[in-house]
Amino acid sequence: MNIWIYIALYWLACCITGYVIRTRLGKGPVRKAGIKAVLWEHLQIILLCPIAVPVLLSALLYKGCRSLYYKNRPRPLPKKFKKYMKKDCVLDENNSTISIAEYNYKHGTEYTLDDVYGKGYIESLSEEEKAEINADATSFGILEIQENIPETIYTEAAKTLGEALLSGDFVSLESQLDENVEHVSYKKETISGKDKVVDYWKGWRSRYVETRKAKKFEVVYSNYYSNACLLLDMMVVMFLIRDNRISKILLIQRHLSPTIGYHDDILDFPFDLDSIRHCLTDLREPNDIVEPVVTENRIPCFSCGKASEELEWHSSLFQFGDIGYSGIVSVCPHCHRVVEHEPIIRYRYHEPVDSHEAKCPIPHKLSKSDYNPSLFGIRNFEGGKPLKGTKYLEGLSGKTRQAAEESDWFLLHTMGKEDFEQVKRCYLAAHDDGISEAANILGILAYNFEGKTEEGVKFLQKGVDGGSHNAMLNLFTVLWSEGKYEEAINHLTEVNKKPSPSLKCLWNLAFFHYMGSDYPHNTIMKNIGISKKILKKIQEKDGDLFYNEEKSVFKTTKDFLKYIDEGNIFASKAKNYHWRIKANLDSLKKKGDDAAFWDLDALSLEDGYHLGLRVAEHQGRGDESNFYVYDTNGEEDKELLKYILMDETAMGAWQVYLLMTSPTLLPTFWHGGYIERHFILKEKDLYEIEPLQCFSLSDLTKREFLYPNVEIEDNAGTRIAHVHCCYWNDWKGLVREHIEIKMCNGKVTSYEEKDTFVIYKYDCGIFF
């Protein structure tokens, strides 16, 4: 039969079917219309039905094949959702979003992202996108990495062991082990040597992983020793690393006494020794009822590495109201810290016991003090008493003589012109006789009292040339206050070359070398080595009577050297600003004063704008305080960053962060209190947090990520600042925050929270 006959029959069948469906099976009454409308509908059926049928069948066939293909495998995310999700997300059989690792863990499969999105997908991801993928899985289980956990050698060790247990490949783990590595199975055995330790974990894998008894592994942060560890269900693996090699491994149950339910979580902070010393007694003697305490194969000291049998062991009794816990405690005699606390027996008292554990004073915590370096000579002129007991005072009496002899600025302010000129003539006579300190005083009188700035600078320079230390410092004060920053620092450099320099000028020069671009208007590049060298030069003058008038510098030099080793310039700036927010709120409220910028000196507002403060009101379900910007017409805007001008430095970015986080320290009301923070700027800030007061935080304070830090990178004309800061919040705990600030042409172009890492999770238990 001719092909055209088949096509005609097919066309006729489609048209008849379409007509029947349209008129007989359609829902609702048939619409009455004119002849032209009816003819047009019939024409549509004749033309479209034969074409639509194959398209419809093709679509149904494609859908059926796709459903069959993805019946037991993950499906890719739609493009419109994919850009908002992590790059390892897929869809499961219920159309739920799930990571590829979770899918493999759930279904016992081993699909990769390349299997879902095509070959080369993983290589196409950016480093930042790859970093967001924090889980891996095989048919044996899943390895999860705690979100935003710091990348350290301990984190890498925990990852390596977890990957080895999933894959069965222990080559990478073996390369990280020390030749004499020790493995301690808590209360069971200790084995030594790289080969034996690797064989142990291979055996552990065959017993627990291959038999599907252990499926989930997590790299988490343990506050017990302030490092990453590997969590295996209710077991924990901890590491001691020396010289980038694993020297000790501890396998321990997460809860030492699961039936006790009190401070036995090995991921929690250990007790502070001073806080619990009154709860310790000599280790109990064994008898017919009580077995001897076994000290071998237990937790070693993770600071110095001492084995458990080398530690000091004590019996303990902790009393809290009508509950008591007795157990044993080990203490490292070298590090003087609690290593292990195991509660064994729980008591209930008929009469509550008044515990004083939380109230026990801790001397080393209470004695913490702050020191913040600041420039000499910024606020005051300094002068000696060159005329005291000299012939130049002849003819003077009363207050006039006192003012001249003591260089008393207050008295000079209260004098008439004739008395002032009389005092000045005395100093001029001394200057003519070559007394350099008299030139310094004349410079102060001309500059500060008479308003003769050029004459004052000339006299100060004469004092500098004559060797007056006060004149050296005062000339710096004048230059810096006039905004001649480069000239002022060059002056300090010249003073440093003199055989008898002003120690305060040297101290200022050391300060500028230490601060670098983090101090506004500083033209010196940061160089801590040069700063220390200058400070040690000052120390060499200690005991020299020639510098007796500047002897106060020696103590500040010692403090400054200690601060360089232990301090933090960002913490110092934050402390001053936070003081204003907490204790001097009235200064911030004054219209037009812009008092926030007194401390945030790397920031300013565009011309014509001022910073206002709205304090939280006691109404509704809660309120927060906030800054706003207003202009001369009173128009207000809460978007502060649109009007802020800044120095594109690490300190400038840090001050932007301080400004933006101000509401967390300003007054709040009721629900607004959720945002309140206690910033961790110094070690003592941790000790002020009540839930942590009885814990040992010494290891935590050694970690570089605990204190404020700002890193700058340049990217195609835009400077990017990565700000890291830790804070305490009663509904989150101890948190490390990472903020990214983009800067261009002295403006903030982007302020974004990149990630947060919860070091210690806590909830105060109060619900609003």
C-alpha cells in the first residue's frame, strides 16, 4: 500500500480521536459560538493532533526511560536550585535534597558527583566550592567533617584515619605515624611501633567496618585537648603529634561513666586543677571490697605526652546540692593540669550539701591584667625645670617665681601679660647661655601660649640640636598634631641616630615599627624585629642616671616587649571601643559628636553626615539598639556602610567589624538579648564566662584561632579582608566567626559572614 495512504489514514484517525475527545469527553458544557469559531477549532484539531501525538509519546517515553534510569541512583538538582546549594547535593527517590555522601551511606552505594553531573564535574569546581564539601562515603559508611573546623595537622590526622577505615587503604595513615608510635586502648592495652599500630587498625576495620557495625565517622573538635579528633559512634580517637608525626593514639569511649551522667564527655573541657583541688584526696587504698585503681592504659597527658601510669592519681568527691559524685582524678606533675576525671559512684544526700566549687577563687585567673601600648607625647607637651635654683630667677617673687622655677603651665595661664613676659625673659636669658631645656620651654610658650607656631617650632628645633629630650618629644607632638605624619616619623628616625636620644621618641619609633599600616597615618612598614631591637636599645639605658627623668619608659618597655610576644593590636582597639559602648554610652548619644570615631580612628563619614544612636526601647516582645546615619535635613538611614570611609588596611577592616557588631554590646530588651555577645579578646575574657569558670582553658588559649585576626588579600583592584573573632553567646556557646570585607577606593563594597565554627556548644536553657 502506498505510504501516502498510511499517512492519510493516520491523519484521519488522529482527527477523529481528537474531535471525539473534544466534544464527548471534554469537561463542562460545549461553548456556543459562531460558525467561524467552530470552523477554527475543527481546523486546529485537523492540523495539531497528528503532530502532537508523536511529541506526546516521545515525552512519555523519555520520562519513562529517565525514571527507569534514576530508579536506584541519585538525580541531579535542577539548574535553578543548583546554584544556591552546596555542590555535592543531589536528589533522592523522595525528591529530597541530600549530599552524595549521605545518599551513598543511606543506600550502600558508591556513586560520585561525576556519575551524577558528568565527568570532570569535580575538577570544574573552585577551591572554595570544594572546601564546602565536608562529607565522604563508601558502601561501608560515611565520613563527615565538622563544618568550618580549623584545618590543623590534628584535623588531617583524624581525616586520614577515617578515610583509611572506609577505604581499607592505610598508606597515608602509615606515612603520618612516628616509628615509635604508641596506641592506647583505654583500660585494655598499649602497643608500640608503626607496623603494629597499622595492623591494629586494619583488624579493627575488619571487625567493625566490614561487618557494618560501625558506619558513621566524624571529624569533630574536642575541647578536652583543644584539637580535632575522630568520633566513631560512641568511641573517640585522639592524637598526640610531635614534629608532624603521630606519636600517640588513644582509643577511648566518649563517656567514661555513661550511667553517672556528669561531666564524663571526653569532648568537653577538662576541669581546672585550682578549681577542684579542694575536692581531691589521697588515692584510696584497696581492700576486700574495693579493688586497686589501675593506672595503666589510660588517658596520657596530651600536653607533654606522659603516660597514664606516670601521672599523679587522687580520689575525688564532688558535691552539688543533694547529689555527690566520687571517683578518681589524674594530674600531670609536669604540666600541673587535670588529665582524666572518672566519676564512679553517684550519691544522694538526705540534706543538701552547700558546694563552694564554683565560688572557689582562682588566684592565677584573678590576677590577669591588661596592657595596651600608646604613643608618648600625643596629648601633652613635656618640660623640665631648667631654672630651678639658678641666677635667672633673681627679681621674681610669689606666683611669678613659682611659675618660672617649676615650669608651671597652670600658673602661666592665670598670669597677666606683663608677668608672662617677665617669666619669658628669664628663659631667654638661660637660652642665650646655651641651656637647651630653656629652648624647649620657650618653644612651648610660643607654640602653646602665644599662638606663634613657626617661632615655637624654631625654638623646639634649637632644643633638639642642644640635646633636650623633652624638645625631641615635643617636636614630634607638634608635627604629628599638625598632620605632618611622614615628617614626624622621619624626626623620630633622626633622633634614633643621635648619641643621646630621647627614650620616649625611641619608644614611639618602636611602636610605629610594630603597628605598621594597622596604625592610622603610619608611614613605616610593619617590622616586629626592628621594633624589638629598638626596645632592647632602650633597656640598655636602664640604670644610667642621665636618663633618670625618663625612667618611667623602662617599665613600659618591658610591658611592650611582653605585649609583642603575647598581645594583640586588634584586641587593644576593640577593648577601647567596647569600653565606650558599655561604660560611656552618653558620649555616643550626643548629636553631631560622632563619638564612635574617637576610637574607630581608621573610619569616618562622608561630608554632611553624622552617626546617630537609637537605644532599645522597653516595649513589645523585644528590641535592639542600633546606629544610623543622618544628614543635615534629619534624613536617617540604617545602612551604615554606604556612608563609611575607611583606611584599606587590616585595622580599617577590623574597625568596620567592630562598628557592625556594636548592637551585640549595646542595650537590648527581652528577645533582643539573643544577640548579646561576650567578645574573647584576652585570655581573662574566657574566665569571665560563668559556664567555663571551673574548666581548664589553657590549651584553648594557645590556639591561634581564639584571638582576633585579620588577613588581607588583593584581588583585581579589590582588597579583601578576612576577619576572624571569637565570642560567647548564651544560646550558641563559644563561637569563632569569619567575616569577609571587600574594600575598594576607601569604601566597603561587601560585608559578608563566610562561616562560623562553634568551639563549645552551649544553651543557657532560658526560653523567651
